[in-house]
Amino acid sequence: MDQQLKRSSQLKIPRDQRRTTSPHAQGLDKGALYPIIYGHVIVPDRSQIDKNNQTCASQLQQQNHSFFFVFPLILKHFRRRRRRMCGIFAYLNFHANKERRYILDVLFNGLRRLEYRGYDSAGIAIDSSSLSSPPLVFRQAGNIESLVNSVNEEITNTELNLEEVFYFHAGIAHTRWATHGEPAPRNSHPQSSGPGDDFLVVHNGVITNYEVLKETLVRHGFTFESDTDTEVIPKLAKFVFDKANEEGEQTVSFCEVVFEVMRHLEGAYALIFKSWRYPNELVACKRGSPLLLGVKELDQDKSNTHVFKDAHFLSKNDHPKEFFLSSDPHALVEHTKKVLVIEDEEVVHLKDGGVDILKFERRNGSSRPASVERALSVLEMEVEQINKGKYDHYMQKEIHEQPESLTTTMRGRLIRGGSSKPKTVLLGGLKDHLKTIRRSRRIVFIGCGTSYNAALASRPILEELSGIPVSMEIASDLWDRQGPIYREDTAVFVSQSGETADTLLALDYARENGALCVGITNTVGSSIARKTDCGVHINAGAEIGVASTKAYTSQIVVMVMLALAIGSDTISSQTRREAIIDGLLDLPNKIREVLKLDEEMKDLAQLLIEEQSLLVFGRGYNYATALEGALKVKEVSLMHSEGILAGEMKHGPLALVDENLPIAVIATRDACFSKQQSVIQQLHARKGRLIVMCSKGDAASVSSSGSCRAIEVPQVEDCLQPVVNIVPLQLLAYHLTVLRGHNVDQPRNLAKSVTTQ
């Protein structure tokens, strides 16, 4: 290869763009170059570094490295902007005759399974009839059905044969959430290397150094058509490919091209590469964003756990195989349950019916990256879980599933005890670490959005039963200010998906500082589940709706059980703990009871349909309920709503009260009940338009003059009351959204979770 590459020219960078002040640029002074040699990296030591580009190049050439081009190492500690998650999907069939119509249906259905994540445009790429011809690329702004209609129209106009059979085929698909550039076909994925579509890429994430890469590629003659950060990736692949093949026949592999591209990318990403230069091949890689491989029709003589040792493992026979790549297991489960969770810095190469998994090492000096041996796991998910069933929307279904999801969350974890044995809790994922947690100087809950609210609802009972100070941190804020985390701390990371980018950054930070890291997530095999020292899965089942409902209540229940487990060594609280366990066992029945308020909440939503704002006051355990209820209303019904700590009412919010503004007050029976009664009286004195949630039988005491609307809910143990109280507010948010004509499951500008910064 060196003979073919020796005349490749240097890719030059302006001097003012070569400098880096990143603490991650180990061993490099300011102004140092980042020389890339095909297949490996050379980082000169300090004695070799010279600010003069010519001197550095001469030093490298003296080391007999004939092919190199230089990019600056861009690792800025940039101010993070929240970006939503895209969806990527790919399908490759090997020795399996599939019609073009079937292939299109698989790709479209894969995108439909991903659309709950949020998107504003979509696209696909499929093979043309000739393997030596560029692929067919379709991109469209709008929803997936707009893409389907556009493809069907194009098929009609070009008389494309949908019955054509492919023995081999590789197709990729993408749903995009606009970050760089408006929703438009030119900004949609797959992004192309240019005329001829030599390389196509679908991307979930953000490339932080794309501007420098773009400027450099423009100077080398590349023309950019989109406003995206993604377009630099296929163009960089094209540049690498062309330089490697300037002389002689093609010898550079698809994987080598991708490795060289990865060396220049900074940021978070999951990528799938397709190229007609490498027919019937796909290459996928990731750093920070989720990506899974699904495998179908493996050799039935093998055991249920299949290990990929190298590319030849699955190519020993010609049995038909199908491979699927997806950023989400929901798009895989209808095809196969055998999946591989791709790790950061891994490159997966699908070729000739085999799977080659290689580990990308940025500073690896070897000529070929190390092969990785990985095992397939089995998805614990059924297709029925991701269907709506008898319900009109996923959010509606998931609200009504809560009795069952809570039962599943608690199954096998509550020990009823007996005549001589106390009732207790068993959390297998934590039992080996409970002593360490009990010795902690403090417990820190870390999460975002709904997960943060669930942790906030659980903080009082954890403090009560453990006697340990508990602090709350919003993940992004902790990372922004680099707040103190100590070795003696226990950091509890709460995330439904287990892939939330800000929470993962905070997790890495806590690990660096030596804290014991505990994960609470709904996704087995997620990044948080893998990176934490121990943890608990909430087992709430698949949650498709963007607005989290059943995951929230299951998170609270898990954290209450966490408090019970930590405090189980204290005799003085045994009676209290057993009362809570009894309440947990009966909680699904209480949720069934409160779900009967569905029609009542629909009537209330009808009264609020024209309103522009809603205030929700809570206190104690139910401050979190106020925050979460307001969040549900604002995120799906697009109505301004604010959750307020009732104790802060006189410090500003009282100025908003008049006879027009609807105000919800949560006043169920607990230690704060009398204080909430005082709040209701003060709001009533100012002619507030009140909606009061109270315990059954308390309607008269909270609304003696009939001046407010009362919503009665079952009374449970105070620490479990937030689980009951949130359900009417979930129902209210749902019905408000439907009545106002908005999309319940895919709210405007929102995605299910945020997996990039």
C-alpha cells in the first residue's frame, strides 16, 4: 500500500487553525500537528514537535512514513447545546432473495419504529440494479409518509421495477432532527460525498470540528450542498479513498477508509457508511450515540449465544442471513431478538455474510486494529409492547399500563416475610454495595427532566430511612459548573433510556472523581447500565410516547425500594418500612382506582382548552408532582405550565393570581396538608380559579364554599402518594393535547431522549 500512497500530498491547514489548548491533547504543545499515517497514528514526543509545519513533516518523512495528511486536533471544551436524537437504520441481506418492494418496506418500517424519537425529515438509500452504479437516494422533509409518497412518485416516474430480486443488498435509512440547517431535502440524510454518491452516510450525533474539516475539504476542491455537520464525513471518506487509490488498483478496504475518517472526527456520533465502491458491505461505528446490530437466521446448530471472533465466523457456510443496524431496539424486535450492543470506538464491518468487529484506538501504532470478540444477547421485548393495541395513542396506552408496569417493577423484589421474619426488599443489583452506600457522606441524585423529578419525589423518604444527606443535581448543570463530587459520595444516575448525553457526561465525571456510581434505568444494556458500578432496572417495559408516564412512576417505586434497602439495618424504622412495603403491594390497585378519573379529567381538559397558562402548586413529597404535572402539560399540549413550590408562593408567584388564571393545588393528606389548606385559602381570597387534588373524603374541607373544583384520589403512604397523584395530571395533559389537536406521541420540537449534546 505504501507504494501506491507515496505520492499523496499533504492536506494543509492554516496556521491559525493548528493550535489546540485542549487538556485532552496529551503530549502535544500548542501549535503541534496531529499527523495521521494510514492505518495508525503517530504522535511525536515533545522533543520532536516544531511549530514549523515543514520541519515536522520532514521529521515524519525521516521515519519512513510516506503517506500522511494533517488535521488539527480540535477538542474544545465547548458550551454544550442540547440536541435531539436522530434515528438510523440499515438492512443487509446475504444469500436471501428479497424483492426491492420488500427491502423498501423493511427500511420504511424501521423508520416508523424510530419516529417516536422525534424528527423533521427522513431519507433512504438502496442499491440500483447494477452493483457498479451509484445507489438510489431519496430524501424528503416532513414525516415518513411524505418520504414514502415521494419514493412512490419517483418509482412511478422512473418505472423502477419493485419486483426485482436481490440476492445481496445493503440499504440505509435515517430520521433527522434539524440541528445544522433547516428541515429540507438537501439537509436530510443520507448525506453524500458528491456527484456519483461514492460514499453515503447516516449519522446520529454532532461533529464538533466540522467547520475546520469543511474549510479544509473546500480548499481541496470539494463542494458542499447542505448546511449539515454530517456532510464532511462522506466527503472526507471520498478524499481518503481517492488519495489511497491515486495509483494502481484498489487495495484499501472499506474498514480502512472508515478508520481514517474516524481519526479526524470529534464529537458524539453513530455512523453507518454505504458505498457502491464496496458493494454488499456496510460499516458502522459509534462514539457516544447508541447503535445496535441485529442478526437473523444464524446457524441453528449453534448455541443460543453466538460469538463473533472474526469476519469468517458467519461466512463458513452460505446460509441466508439478514443483518440490521439501528439506534434503537424497537426497530429490531420485529425482525430478531438476537442483538449486539456496539460499544464506543468499535467498528462493525458487514461483508460476505460475516461480521468483523474492530476496536478503534486513536493512538494505536499497529498497522491493523485489534479484532474484538463479542457475544450476542437476547432482547427481552415483545412486538406487542411496541404496538398501540386498543388505544389511540402510545401515551394513552402507557398511562393505562401503569398498574401492570408497577407490578412488574416490584416483582421478586418485595419479601412479604412471615410470623418470625420482617417484610423487606431485595435488590439483587445493589446487595453487594449496600454497606458502601450506608457509609457514604452523602447521596447525590443526578438526572434530567422527568427522571430528575422522580428522584426529587424520592429524596425525603431516602433521607428519612437512611439518615444520609441527599442532594439533587440536574446533570447538565453539574457538568457545566464541575460541581464537587467526592470519593465518599454515592452518585445515583436516573435515566429512562440510559443513554441521556448530559447524564452520561456527569457519570464520567463522577467516576473520574472516585464516587460509587449507581444506575437506575429502564433499558438493559444501556450505556448507564454498563458504566455504573451497580444499579436497578425499573422494568417498566417499552415506553414509546415522548412524554414519560409509566417510567416515571416506576422510577419512584424503585427509588423508594432503594431507600427501604439502605435503611433495612435500622430497627427503629422497621414499622415504617413494613407499612411502606404494604403500600407498595397495594399500589397497583390504587392506580387502577385513580384511572377511573379518566372521563372526569377529560371534562376538566374541555374547560381548559382555551387557556394559555396553568400553575401547579405542590409541597413536600408533592413538589415533584407539581413539577412533573406541569412538565407533562407543557410538553404535549403546548400550553405554558409551571410547577411551583407552594412555600414560595408569597415570593413572587402570588402576583400572577387573578380570576382568570387556572391554578392546580395538590393537597392530599400528609405532613404538609394543613399548610396546603392555608395556600388554598390565600388563593381563594384573591379570587383564584382553583383546581384542588385532595384525598378521598376531603373535598368538603378543601372547598368549603364550593369555590373550587376538587379531584379526589386514593390515599396511600405519604412517600407513595406522588405515584398516585401524578396519574390525573397525566390524563389531563393527554386529553388537553387531543382536544387541542396536537400530536400526543411526538410533541413539537421534542424527542424521546437526548443522546447528543
